[in-house]
Amino acid sequence: MSLLVKAESISLLAALESALGVQPTSGWKTLQPNADGVGDFYPKLKTVAPSPLSKFRQMERPEIVDLDATPKITHDWSKDLQDQFAEGIFLAHAKHTGGTGLSYFLPTARTTTDYTVPALGALQANTLVYARGFVNAANNGLFVVGASSTGTAVKVASGVAETVSGYVATLEVAGWRGASGDIAMDASGNITSTVADFTTMGIPVGIMIWVGGTAGGSNAFATAAYRGYAKVTAVTATKLTLARRQWTVAAADTGSGKLIDLYWGRWFRNVAFDDADYQEPSYALELGLPGVGTAGATEYVYAAGCMVSSIDITSPAQNIVTAGVMFLGTTIGDPGTSRATGASTAAGLLAIDRYTSVSKLKYLRVVNQATEAIVSNDIATWKLTFNNNITPQKQQGLLGTARDVVGKAQVDMDIEAFLTQDEGWKACSANTSLAFGAGFRNADGGTFFDVPSLVFTDAPPKFPGNGPVSLSVKSAGFRDATGNYTLGMSTFAFLPNG
């Protein structure tokens, strides 16, 4: 008799497929779904029962005519989840900072002078990189790249020799540290340089960056307020033009005597079908069920050809930010003891610090798109839904889905905003173009969600007993005329405290 399967004992892995429905042989990673957070992980069969005219006056045996594979995962939003599925969420290759075309590396070794990477490691001096996952703690953390990096050797000091084997370590571009007095803030609130050439750093227009190191330190501006998130709207050799700054623009700050830090990482956004970055990645998911097999053996269920159909990012009041990831797959098999190649050596948990809607929330506001005036920043809860509108192609001779058909990218938001000013109320009736941003920071870096163009479609007020008046806002994103995308997400390998 088999053992009772305990929910806490199950395992969930994911790996990128080389082609739709082809089971991966490497790249498996461990996920941490929430309690009751694995849904519809079974083949949804459609049957048709014959109904002939018959003297027997009974139903005949049904026939299976179709199968749907639509697994769902509810998971706390973490860097591990973000790194695994971000390109699948947006159906687009990431834009990488650093200037070599790649900002996320899987090192094979650490020497006393460098990180050994497969390719594209020739980062220029003063680039900030962040390493995690190494066994030797001295090899993890924030480092400044030195001179003479090559395609396979990122030069940094103070290393301990270590060969990566049996575990996964990562190295990511985290930003830039300016030379003394080189990085300044002009009177218009833009970042300027004298020596550094911003056009060599792979900074895409549209990305959110973080300005300044630890508050009050040598890597932050003397003007303490000049610190936090801002959006890059133009890049020249000597200037980063910024918008939607977290600070209020006032007098210039020359950065005299300071080694100013600027933080950035990867930028994700939805793109057009004919964009060079458009792609349709699919994943295989493995659900492990310990004890369900004969003599208590572990059995495994595989969902194949899973594309991210939609995702809900939910930020409740005083709670953990969660993601509900919905997939459309080609098929889901039955439990069996046969296991996919490479799954037994899946990468373990690496970056699982959670984001919360309290201390780890650093930026949250809806602004007027044209003027950047705040429409609402007193927000109780919000939920962002990004939908790829993927539908299955069904055809004769195949049980399940033959192909996943991608539709329009769609953003919808539900926001519970306190009525502290009348701009939100008026924005709904005026159909005002707005922008939404939410930026988080934790021990594993940061994430910024950017909806550059949206309108409030409904905003009924609520009048609770003995409580604050609020607006239950429904909003819809639309294609941004400047950036040509509906949702952007900027990710950071590291952000400073404060």
C-alpha cells in the first residue's frame, strides 16, 4: 500500500524547453509554491458520451476527445521566480546593461583575480557586479570590476579560489561606480558625467534605475534627497535624462569628492511580433509526489509545452507580494516513477527573500503621465494582471494542444486608493493618461513594475463605517506611444539599504 502524500513533501521544478513540448535535460530549478498554490496540475479531459437511439435506455461509455493543460502556480514574488520566468512572462529577450550584451552570468570558477564566465564577460572598469551562490562567502557580494576584463574573465579583487561544481552560482551586472566627483546631478534632476561614457554601458531607454548608494555614505549624493528610483528617457555619453524621479528636483549637486553609485540590471517589456527581441519560450514543469507509488516510491507528473498565459502580481496591505502564474501547455502526463534527465540534480534555492508591501516597498504611486503630478500614493492594495492572451490550437489526430497561439498583451489593474485628494476621481471622468510604478528592495536586490500608460476606467468611492473613504479603482493599460510597450519590469541584482 502506498503512503499518504503530504502536501509539504511535494516538490516543483521548472526548466526552459529547447522547443515547444521537448522535455529538457538540463536547467531544472527548484520552486517554492505557496500552500494550496499548485492548481490544475492534471490533464483536463473532455469526453463525449454517445447517445444513440436505443431500446436499452442507458448512456454508453464516454469517449475522450480532448485534453487541456493549464497548470497554475501561486508563489511569493522572489528573485528565483523572477529569474526563471521573466522572459516567458514578457515573451521577449531581456535588455542587458553592462555593455557586452549580457548581464547575467553562470560562472564556472572564482580565482583570486576574477570570475570565470563562459562568454561576454569583458565588462569595463568601474562596473558593479554582484555574486551569489558561491560556497566561500568571500566570493559573494558586491564588487567593483577592475581593468582588463576579457570575454571569459571578469576582473575583481579579493577572491578565493573556488570551482563551481554540484551547485549553481551567479554573477550579475549591478550598476556603475563613478570616479571621485565624476557623477553629478544637474539642476533639472538628470545624471551627468565628465569621464564616464553612458553610451558604452548598455542602458536602454525605458529602464528604471536606482541613484545613490547607502544613505549618507560616500557613494550617495551630499543632497540626501537625491536618492532612489528614476526612469531613463534618453542616453548620451555625458547625460542620463530622467523622469518619474523618486526625489523632488531642486539645486544641482556636483558630487564633489563622492564615488556615486548608479544601480541597474535587466529590463523586461512586451514587444511587437516583428521586434528582434520577440520570442516564445516554453517550460516543462515537474511535480514530485513522494510516497504515491508502489512501496512508497516517489512519482512524477510532467506538464509540457507550458507558456506563460498570464500573471497576477498581488500586493495586499501589510503582507507578502505574491504572483499567480497561469500556463497554457500542450499536455500533462500521469504520475510515474520515470524521471526527466537532469531533474534529480536541479538547482536549489538561491534568492528567496520575499518582498512585502511595508518596509520593502520603496516606491508606489500613480502619476499624471504628462505632468508627473501625483494622482495617488496612499494605496491600500493593488493587483496587476498581465495577460498574453494565449489560446490553444487544436487539430485532428492529436490529443492536447498542437501549438500555443499568442494574442495581444494586456494589462489590467485593481487599486484600492484612499481619497486624500480629488485627482483620482477627476482622472476617471476625464479619461486622463496616467502612469503606475511600484518599486521594491530586499536582500536579493530589487524589482520595479512600470505601467507607463493607463487610464482609470472605473473608480467608485467606498464609505465604510468609522473608516477612511477610498476609491475602488479599475484601470487598463495601453500601448505607450513613446516606449511602444504596455508593461515594463526592471530588475536589480543589488540595491543598498535605506
